[in-house]
Amino acid sequence: MSLIRRFNQPDRAGIAHIMAVIGIMALALMLRLLVWRWHEMYPLGGDEQEYLNQALTLLRTRQYVELRLMRPPLYAIFLAACIVAFDLLIQNLRLVQAIISAATIAPLYLLTMRLFDNRRIAIVAGLLAALNYTLAFTATELLTETLFLFAVTTIFALLSCSTSASRWRALIASICLGALALLRSVALPLLALGAIWLGLQAGKRAATTFALTAILVIAPWTLRNYLTYDALIIIDTTGAENLWLDNDPAGREVVKRQLYALGNDMAARQRLATERGIAAIRANPDYVAAKVWSEARRFTALQFFDDMRNRPAIWVPPLQVWLRLILGDGLWLVILLGGAMGLWLAPARRWTLIIAAPWTLYVVLTTLIFHVEPRYRLPIYPALIPYAAWLIVRLSMWRMPTKRRMPAMMAAGATCIALIAMTLAHRPYVAEAWMLAQKHIYLWQADRALDRGDLDTARAAAGAALQLDDRSALARVILARIDLATGRPEAALALLNAALTAIPDHPYAHLLRGAVYRLEGNDRAARRDLRYETASLEDLQRWAWDIFRPFAPPPNALNIGDLDLGYVRGFHFAENGGFRWTTDHADILLAAQSDGLLELRLSGDRLPGAPPAEVVFHIDGIESGRMTVSRGWHTARFPLPPGAADDGQILVSIQSTIYRPRSIDRTSPDNRPLGVAIDEARIVDAP
């Protein structure tokens, strides 16, 4: 009985399969929604912005305009359709992709069941994809990979189910393949692989139908290219141009300028790039060999470990760090090593030899010839995950292999060792991981000691961390805090300058140095450093509030939005006009005497149709007033309540009803929760 029939039957086995798929998809969606929420404030990258602009141009002009480097058309069309259906808000587009990524579990489960007819293996395969941080992360990028993975996994599942009695699945697979090639032309070899598979499984008619249908789906775009450029461009010129871009010793930027000089003559660009690319490979075999070896090591590398080590100035919350390392890099190693060994050992030999192994080798070889980015590895996931799942289940019920299986076992072991060696050749991950673990233990000890006022212990622990990693900006920031606590601002500045020499854009070092400059009256230098508040996704207002307080007592007057960091929290970034919007709850710290008045300059400017700003003010936890803030700038005054400012300072809390400009004007890119605008806060003498 076929797997499809099992899913259609209302028997216990069919229900178990359906419930398993639904449960795993729900788990996958939960992780993707978590990452989707975390990435709300991530800006679009260069390729993402190009695709989005292309989709917007298509909607505005009803014309398809090529990107500077020609790409297949389907992803821009997909984005345009999503914009029409779900609005232009980037988070909405990312949400669509998160759902598509979670939906990929269904064809993956079906494919694995078809290959191994084992529900445990299918569940493990589903979990390897569902819990995969790389896939969840990729779903937040407006790039082709998420849609490509869903389509290629669906094609694999349909092909695996195709027999002489189920030609309609082959027909659907061929239509999907044609669309997939129009999404990324890297899919074209699947036309030959799928036809060979169907020829053996379902007969020549099915194979011919598959190939012809896919060609008919692609043909209109090929014809369009011919009519537009008077040359045969099957889908795009990406392959030809990358052949030259990635293999000429002159470098990509030099080659790009030569390509761009040809303008939109894509035929000439394809012809020239092919000729120059082949010539560069022939003329520079040593250069190309070294490049291929470098790309091979990058192919097996740990994406998130490398990213965090290469960009240490970017703050990532601890939970994200662990998810990236365990569910990102960890599962990549499981899929890579387990999948590679499974290709040697698993029983689905025909699928391995005709589809899985050739597809994997093709993806690997093309990335080595061109260049490797972590997302270029994703097309091998549908080929490797079922085999990795098979190996995991087999290991859980381990049996000694028979002598007949020993050659395959030895080949699998050798492949695994080679992949591990290549990974470690890229970077000494074990040594670096051990060093980082020790360093962060010391940093944690230093932070704890500093919090309890044990400066000697804090200095020793931070010094030990710095000995382990002489680039550590965090260790130098802690040492600078110790110097500031002991009244040595010059020594602190020297440490912060050294931290920024090691890591030029580290926000902690910039903000702390800005606070020191502010204390010294060097406002210009302070502004330059304090603007790094926007350089991280961390809440640096809260960080500065906690870190600056021991050495930077608050003033009695603040220009909100200018040199105010350390004395405000719960605000958005400063606006160009030199003020800040509050969130639903914001705080201001001021020096004060008990007989003074609090004076706030604020505005309730909101888009027409938005609800008015209802605000409640507290001073040191005591309610001091309520008001509806209308449009325009107003000055509100509140007497300090009895008992306030006993320690020479007050905490002003502003609670406001919020609105999102996006909810009023759907064309607005601003989806921030805005309360009221605050420009100044000061303590004045009571009349």
C-alpha cells in the first residue's frame, strides 16, 4: 500500500502520520516565529533590497526590469504578489516566508517515508528541519532560498512517489521544476536527473512528459530573452557572469565594472563572461586551485560561529547565541556528516545514485567553481536530511556491521573524517571554543565582582580574560569601568581607545568613552561616540543606565535626544529634530532638590485619525499628574512630591498610550510603538 494511500485512509497509521506532520510543522513554525520576531529591526541586505525594489518597480510600472546582474524572474514576481496580498510591511513578507519554511516539513516527511518506510526516521528528518536555526534564520531574508527549498523538497517528494500508475505526480513535479528553474537556474540539472529517475521508475513516457513539461514552463521566458536580447539566454546570465567574476585574479569588483560597461546588453555580457571566465581558469590554474581549496573549507565551515567571531562588535542576545550554535552550527554538522555517511550506508540505493548523490555533488562543485556563501549550501539539505535521519535512527539501535558492509562503512568513515578535517582546516574551532568558554567565565566573574564592589577580584578576572583573548573589547570595558570607579578617567580612556583599536565599532567601548568625554566637557567627541546607541540591537539605553550611574551623576537639566544617554531609558532613538519618542513607559533621571519643580517640554503630534496621547507622570513612584497631550509643543510643570529627591536625584516615569503610524497610514514604514515626544526635562526653582 503506497504512502499516499496511507495518508488518504482514515486508519490509525494514516492519522498517526498526519498528526506527526502537523506537530512537527507547529514546532517549526514556533521557532521561525521566534526568529521572525527577533529580526523585526534587521535592515535589508543589498540583494534583498534589490529584489524588493524590482518587485516594487514591477507593481508600479507593470514592467519587469532586470537587476544589474541578471537573475531569474520568479522571486520578484513572488514578492510582488505577496505585497499585493499582504502589504509592503517587511515583517509581513518575512512572515509569509516563515510559513513556507515550516510547510517544507510536509514534503520532507513524505520523501523520507517514501525512501525508508519508517515513521521514526521520517519524524527525525522532520525534526532536523523543524529545529534548524539556519532555516529559521534564512526565512527572515528576502532571498530565494526559502521558496527554493520548499519547491525542491516538493519535487523530490513527488518524484519519489512516482510510478507507472501515478504519472500525474510526475506531471506536477515537472511543472514545479520549471517554476523552480525560473526561481534559481541552479535547478536545471534536476531536469536530467528527474527524467532518468522516472525512466527507470515509471517508463519512458513519464520521463518524456516530465522533461517536455518542464521545458514548456521555461520556454516562454527563454523566448522573451531571445526577443529582448537577440540571443539564446535560457533563463539568466548568472552562471556565465559568476564564472568570470569568481575566477579572474583581478577580483570581482574589477570584473563587475567591465560587465556594467556593457550596459543591458545581456547577450554580450553572457558571451564575454563565458569567454573570459574559461580563459581565466586556463591561464591561472594555481590561482583557481587555491581558490577552490579555500571555498571547499568555507563550504563545511560553521556559519554562526564564524559570523560571531568575525563581527564581534555585533551584540547577539545569549539565547540567540545558544540557538545559533546548537540548532544552527550543531545541526549543520549533524546533517553534513550524518547525511554524507548515510549516502554510503542507507538502503535507498537507486535514489542515492540517481538523485541524492548527483544533486549534492553538483551543488558542491558549482559553489567551489564560483564562490561559497552559507546560504548556497542549503540546496543540499533535502538530499542529506533523510539520510542523516536514517543514520541517527540506526545508531540508536546499533548493530555490528556484517563483513559485506565493511567497504561501505570504511568509505563512510573516510568521508566523515575528510569533512571534519576540512572544517578544522578552515578554523581551529575546538581551540577557539575552549578559549571563548574560559574567557566568558572570567568576564562573568569580573562582572559579578564589579557589581558587589570587589574591584581587585574584578580586575584580576578581566585581566585573565584579556590574556586569553588580546582583542577582547569586553575585558577592556570592564577594566575601564574599574578605573572610572577609582577616579582614573585618563586610564579608562586609554583602555577604551585600545578596545576600539582592537574592535573599531564595538558599541560598549564607544558609549563608555562618550560618557567619559561628556564628563570632561568634550561634547563634540561625546556626541560622536554616543551615537553608537544605534549600532546594536541590544537595548543600549538600559545598558548605559546601569553602567554610567556609578561615575556619572545626573544633571538637573537634559536636552532629550542630545547627550542624554545614561539618564534615559524606554525611549526610541533620537530624531533629527533633537528629541525622542517614548514607548509605553519611559524614565528620566535628574539631579534635584526637594523644593524644585519638574519641567517637561513635550508634544503629542500624531497622524490624523490616531487616538490622542494619554499620559500619566510619576516622580519617584508617586503619581504627579495626568494629561492628554495635544499636537504641538507644550511645557508641563509638576511640583516635586514630599520625600522626593532625598538622595539628590529623582526618577521621572512617563506612561503613555501608544500608537503605530503604520496602523494609521499603511504606506508608512514606521511601525514603532510611539507615545509622546519629549524635548527637554529640567528642574527649576519653585516660584
